[in-house]
Amino acid sequence: MGYLSRIGVSIDSELLRRFDSFIADQGYDNRSEAFRDLIRDRLVGSVVVAANAPVVGTVTLIYDHHTRLLPEKLTDLQHESHAIVISTLHAHLDHENCLEVVVLRGKSRDVQNLADRLISTKGVQHGRLVMSSPETVSRHPHPHHREKHRESPGRKQERVRIAR
């Protein structure tokens, strides 16, 4: 993160009241962090729409595992795109329903294409893709040989300088 800058924002009083209520419900300590998160979210959203943008994403699927050959079809699709599939988590929700989360990394169009194929597979009851761009949200210096990340109580990571 760079240096902090102070800005002024003019906002309708009712909208601000609703915003304050929303961020309190979300657990934000202050408006500044909420504004920063909103800005980051819009920046990521604008980047991931570019077809060649490098992205990471998760595809969440809910399906009835008794649907004929569905688990095999989903696995086959993932193997066909093994270059962008990082990991898969499978959980049994009840006797019939399963939750599967597929973690992907690649070009936006490739991630979107695989997600569309998985979600549209006959028998998938619900599916959703969430994409992010590590390059957009991670603007701090690399490599990490002199720094490590530590989870802070405010749920965000902060950099800690390591003395040599």
C-alpha cells in the first residue's frame, strides 16, 4: 500500500445513513476501510472483464449426486481444463446434495468458459462464479523475502517488516 491520501466526499444524508448502517452490519470499524473495499471491488470488476486478464476464481456448484453420470461429467470437464484448475473441494450436504467448489487460475475468458460449462451441466441445481484479479488487489512490493503477512484482528492482512 502506498501513502494515505485524505479526500472529501459529498454524499446525500440518507444515502450516508444507509451506508453507515450497512458497514456497521458488515463489521467495519470506520468508513475509510469500507470505501477502500468498495473501490477495490470496482477496480477488480473492471479488470476481470478483459478476456486476457489474469484472474483467480471459484466456481460453486450444488447438485444431486444421484443424477446419472453428473459427478463424472463434472470431473471430466475439470480434467479437460486441468491447466487452470488449482483445486476442488467436495462436501456432502445431505443424502442427495453435494457442494463442490472449484478453484481456478488463468485468463478471464478461459475461467469464464469453464465456469459456464460446469454451471450449465444438466443436473447442476445452482452455480456461481466469483473472479478476482490478484494484480489489481495486490499492489504492494514483491518479492516477500523481507516481509511476511500477518492476519490482523480487523480481518485484513497487514505487512510486517522482518529485521535481518
